[in-house]
Amino acid sequence: MINGVHHVSLATADMRRCLHFYRDLIGLTVLGEGRTQPGNTSFEKVVGLEGARVLGAQLRAGNVWMEVFQYEHPLPTVGPTPRACDVGIRHICFDVTDIDAEYARLKAAGVEFISQPQTMGNHGVKAVYARDPDGNIVELQEIFPGSRVDKSHIHGLNPAGATHG
């Protein structure tokens, strides 16, 4: 039985730069950092890379954990920056309050955005795509009252979006 999503994982070429983005700019909480030890055969088997060694960090974003790995062995390759339509996992979405203020704050900090925040039809959502330092797409979305979009991930709300009373 699948219980739900526990975490997402990103590989980065530069842990300091990645943590600056996700911790300092996006506001995720760092839960821990560490390094795998040489000869950790269980980790090598899980990731399918003989001799794999990583510097890792675990972060929390509300209801989801995120792992970040910087592989020290084997060294990573950097491919072309994927487009939103390319096959694979394409973005991580963060729920925000006041998307326009977040957009302005992050843009002033040098974050690359694909557009300005856009109202998504009649869904009661405003969204924008940005890129993290490794070129991954990061979506910011604001869900407005009355939206059909699920808000159960926000503490104190039921799946219909009404506050618990």
C-alpha cells in the first residue's frame, strides 16, 4: 500500500549555491546535512552507482521533505536545461501567500523567472515558473479563497479549503 509522498530529491553541482536558493531564498528548513562514507554498499546499490559518495542535505517544505545530493563520485554531468514540456519530472511547486510580493523579492535577489505571475483561468490560482541555480523549474502558486484547487496541505485547513473551527 502506498501511503503518500515522503520526499523529492535533487542532484546539484554546487551544494552551497543550492542551499542558498532553497534555504535562504525559498525559506525551506534544513533538517540535516551529511556525507556518505566510502564503501557504503547499501547506498551504492540503491542508487546503482559503484563507489557512489555524496554530500547530502535534508530540507522541509511544509508537508514535504526534499533531499539534495551533490555527488562527489562519480562526478555529475550537466546536460541541457530542460523545457517545461520535456519528458521527466519537470517542476516543484511551492504554495505561497502573496505571490506578487514573493516574485518581486526573488526577482530582486536575482532569481530567473520564465514570466511574471499569471492568473490561471477561472481556477482561483495565480502561478509563475522560475529556475533554481541548476536549471530546475520551481513553480510558485497562490491559491485564492473559493478556488477548486486542493489546499489540504496547509495546516489547519480541510480538503475543501475551509478552516477548521
